[in-house]
Amino acid sequence: QVQLVESGGGLVQAGESLRLSCAASGNIFHFNLMGWFRQAPGKQRELVAQIRRSGSTSYADSVKGRFTISRDSAKNTVYLQMNSLKPEDTAVYSCAAATVLRYEYWGQGTQVTVSS
């Protein structure tokens, strides 16, 4: 029933910015957590950023100061603003949602490629 639809991925040069969007099929406040994950070849999947129902946010050390997660409740959409992109940010980025603590709903994933 719950669907997460991502958009905004693409190819950019190092130092540039990109914004990913994740549109939910229902009220995003039904979820305790919403987050962005990424996985690059040869690396483990990692939680990049998450936002709680309360609005509290957290980030992986590798993206702190560069990425920002936010939401627009009117659009039931969560965003990931990515600034100062680096080649090592290249990965498939996935949106996910948790009713409580377990991320149980996932988007299709979108490719982000950062060239040098």
C-alpha cells in the first residue's frame, strides 16, 4: 500500500549540488522515521540521513555539513539536499520509511554519479 517514489538522481561534477526527492503515497507523519540510504560498489549500505516525526535529524559522518534532509508535509515529500558532492558520493540512493524503528518501506533507488 505504501509507495515511495524517488526522483532527482543524475550525473554531476565534483563540487556541484543535487537534490533528491522522495514522494510518499500517504501522510509522512504516519512514519516515525524517514531516511536516505546509499550503496556503492564494494561498500556496505549505509544510512546517510534520517528525519524523525519530531523533526530531529541525524547524518552519517561522511556527509555531515554537506547534506541536509528535510520534508514538505503538504507534498508528503522528503528531500535530500546534497552539496559539495565528491566522487565518493557516487552510489545508488534509496528512500526508506519506518512506522516505528524498522525501515520497512523502500523506494526504487536512484543513481547518483559524481565525476571528477
